[in-house]
Amino acid sequence: MQKLMMRYLLISTFFCLFLSCKSYQIPDAVETENSTSVVQNQYFSDEALDYVYKTHIEIYGNDMSGIFIVKRINDSLHRMVLTTDFGNKLLDFEISENSFKVNYVFDKLDKKIIINTLRDDFSTLLQVNNSVLKKYNRNNESIYQTENNHYYYFDLISNNLSKIIKTNKRKEKVIFTFNSKKTTFAENITIQHHNIKLKIELNQIIN
């Protein structure tokens, strides 16, 4: 009985170690030779533009809508503001590759978990240059894996960034989906979390 129990524990330990070491796999993708060291998300890269979106946020069964405004200040810094439909400020962040500054946050949103989650989401969304680790091909897609375990999906026909998937090495955490007619601007963006009940939708406001 003792030997049987020991064998069971060894097998269980082996499978736990195997699962913990298994890395995230892209279905049907084939790794190819990588000829680029940096992949770019150009959707928020133009310093001359104000990016303005109608925003809808679903978080744990609660809905919130407003206006999302982004301005690229310089090569590495973006400023983003979220307001209500009536113009009252909810959030005001400054985000760069190496820094994050909270200029303002509405009292009801001033919770560490909310601020950290939004910081991570918008840092991913706004970062222009990303260091490439590996490249994959799948049907009409080129997929670039970056050093922080993000995966950038480009449509080979339009050359537009269509998706970013954030992983925790083993499984998907957040999916960013882009609907765009050109490589420099996304008309519609969806941010969908898998580990928490949070979804953010951004739809271009046409002036």
C-alpha cells in the first residue's frame, strides 16, 4: 500500500511539473525564420492626431460608458484621458515604456487592482515598439512573439495588426482585437479579459 501511494505521488508530481513547464502554443502555427528585431503597433503612433473613441466598459456585471482620448506626446510617452459622456474626468494617465503616472482618478475607480489592470491594458495598447523573440506563420497571418509573452497578429493581405494576445506563458489572459482599414488607425478596438470579468470596447468618433 505504501509503495502504491508513493508511485501515485511520483506520477502526480511529474504531471504537475509537466503542466507547469508547458508553454503557450499557437494552434496550427509554424515557427519561421525571424528577420526583424522590433514589431510595431502604429495605431497610436502619430503625434499630430488626437485619438478619440466612444468607450463602453463591462466589469463584473456593471456597465460604464464614456469618451476615451489619447495623445502621443513624444517618441515614448502617451497621455490618455477617460471622461463621462458629459465631459467629467474619470481617469488621466501618462504612460511610457518605462513609466506610469496617475494625474487623476475618480474616487470610485481609485482601487489598486483597477488602476493596475488598466495600466497594463493601456500600456500594451499604446506601446509602439516591441522587441521580437520569435516569428510564426499561420494561413494568412504573421505572428510575432515578444519578450514579454505578447503575440502580435498581422494580416498578410492588408498588413494590418489584427490582434494582440497577452499570455502568462501557458494560457491566454487578455485579447486585443482591432478592426482597421489602414495600418495607422483602428476604427474599433476590443479588450477582452479571460481571467476576470472585464471587457472594454472602443469605437471611433468621427468628427
